[in-house]
Amino acid sequence: MKLDNLRNKTLIHGDLGIWAVFLILCAISLIEVYSASSRMTFGSGAYWGPIMQHGAFMLMGIFIAWLVHFIPCNYFKLFCTIGMFLSIFLLIAVLAIGQKTNDAGRWIQIGFIRFQPSEIAKLSLVGFSCFILSSLRDEKGASPIGFKIVAITAFITILLILTENASTAFIIALVMFGICFYAQIRKKILIGALCLGMFGIGSIFAIAHSIPEETLETWSMSSGPLHRVPTWVHRITDKQERPEDPHKYNPQENPQKAYAKVAIATSNIIGRGPGNSRQRDFIPQAFSDFIYAIVIEELGLFGAILVLSLYLVLMYRSMCIARKCKALFPSYLVMGLALMIVVQAMMNMAVAVGAFPVTGQPLPLVSRGGTSLFITCIYIGMILSVSHTAKRKPVVLDSGLESK
């Protein structure tokens, strides 16, 4: 009782474990982005510019998470439903007028504000799907009608994102399967969806290995929906030739993967120490897509395990919060949001260590970013809101009495 009274008098509520993971990841981000952004400082000449901007964005993100965690979780049903319709409109707009970065049209510019509609779509789709699956139910769990609505909405969203950002579409598909599994969709429906997905992935790999290089070159020079296909095929097939003599290997042919492996290999387990990375000057996206390689190079095996463990703790604490929720919507929402963060983090780390094709996904709360950082902070705020405002299941004591 004294602890609850003390919390009510403070400005921070919700699960303290989530708060701890969130703030530790933010602290790691400030250290590693400062180190990894040296390539940007060379180009701009502003030594403190990149880290000052990232620090300002990080403070704004923490403030956003703090504001969101005061909102009662039931309001997220309305916000995410409106956001779903808005994000579909924005995804259509980005295909028509989107700005390109790294040859992919993923951004919309409105005045001085530049953002990625796909990040808004990810958040809205998770909230909307949890709302539908928790509302349309029968005695066996989530109803087939609810699953159809969610499946159609997810399919439209994935289809709109796929042509410009295949990795994000893949993450969304994995997270949606996880949400449907947690919402107790019929086993035969889930098995059918899983088999269909595996067949689709197998077909993609088979087709990727059969497309002639001349065709890929033609597509790469076009401005149509197929202009990203050559990039996907090269990442999947990894046709880069490697000479038998390692001294003849040219790392400039694929500098991100090559120098990321060098960074990890030269960490010597204990790491070079914060700020002492050498490969940050050679990895084009050292502060974003491959920041985990810089973490390993500077902080060694301890840093690699620490960052990985923080995401696992986030998933575990979210599962604990979900189990305690009395209502279904907040329980589903927490699991969906945590899955979105952790799946993206695992994919980023797998890419950095060479266990997965290059995807272009940032490491949540660690990589330098704008839209992705703010949206991830909203995820954290929503999880904290559920842990603070959702009704909890009564705990049955050994005496048979219920404790709230």
C-alpha cells in the first residue's frame, strides 16, 4: 500500500522494468550514435551537429512516451482505428509522391516535417487488429469474421508497403501471425496461413535464383514498381564472388556487410571501448542499420549480450503485463507492440552479424532516426499505459481471498 501511494504521488507510473529497459537503451543509443556518426561529421563539418540532433530527438521521444503513458488504454482503440484509415491513405500517397532515400520511396515531406508512413501503419495495424480480435469473439476464441477483417487489412497494408520496403512488410506479417496466435485463432486457420506463408517464401527464393542478370539490370533502371526487385534478389541470393585469396577480396563491393564483419571480428571479445570504433568510418549506415556491429566492436561480447538481453527483458515484462490484464484488448495490445519492437530488433541484430540478408531496419531505440524513434517511443508509452491503467485480474491468495 505504501508503494502504491508513493507511485501515485510521482510523475512516472507503470511497469518499472519497462521504464528501466527503455532508459538504458536510450543511454546506449546516445553513446553509440555519438561514436558511429563520425562519417556524418566529416561530410557536414559540424562535429556536434548529428549527436545534438539525435539527443534532441531522444528527449522528445522520452517526453512523448511519458505523455502517452498517462492516456487510458481504451482510448487506443479509437486512435488506432482512425490511424489505420489515415495510414492507408498515406501509404497510397507515398507511392505517388514519396521521396526516395537509398533508392526507395519511403518518405513524405510536408513543410519541414518528413516522416515514414510505414511506421504509422505498423502502429495503427497492431492496435486496430487487437481491437477487432478482442471484440469479435465466440466460445472458441477469436471468430473467423474477426480474422478475415484483420487478414484483409493486413494484406492491403503489406501490399502497399512491399514494393518499397519489403523488410517492413515481412516484419508486419510475422507480428500479425504472432498476434493471431495469441488471440487464439482457430488452429486450422493458423496452420493454413503458416503453410501459405512458407510456400510464398520458398517461391520467392526459387524465383530470385532464376531471374537472369540482364532482366535485373533492366528493372533497376526503371521507375516502376519493379525497380527494387534487383536489390531484393541480390540480397537474397548473395551472388557476390569471393576470391580464394582473402587479400584479393574487395570490401567496397558490399561495404556494410564487409566492414561490419571486420568490426565484430576485431572486437577481441572485450571490445575496444566506447568511442574507439575503427570501422565506423567505413560503414555507410554505422549509426543506423549496422549500429549493433559498432556496439559489439566497442563494448565486446558483454555489450552484445546486454543489448540482446534488454529486448528479451522487454518481451518478458510485456508478457507479464499481458497475463495480468483483465480485458482482452490491452492484453493483445501489449503483446503486439512488444512483438513489433523485439522482432525488428532481432532482425537488425541478425543482419549486423551476417545471419540474415541486409534489410535496412534500424535497431529500435538505439539507431539514429526520426519517425522510427518517435513511433517506438509511442509503443513504449502504450505498453506503460496498459501496465498503469488496464484493469488487472484479481490475485487469489493461499487463504482463498482475492487481492487487487
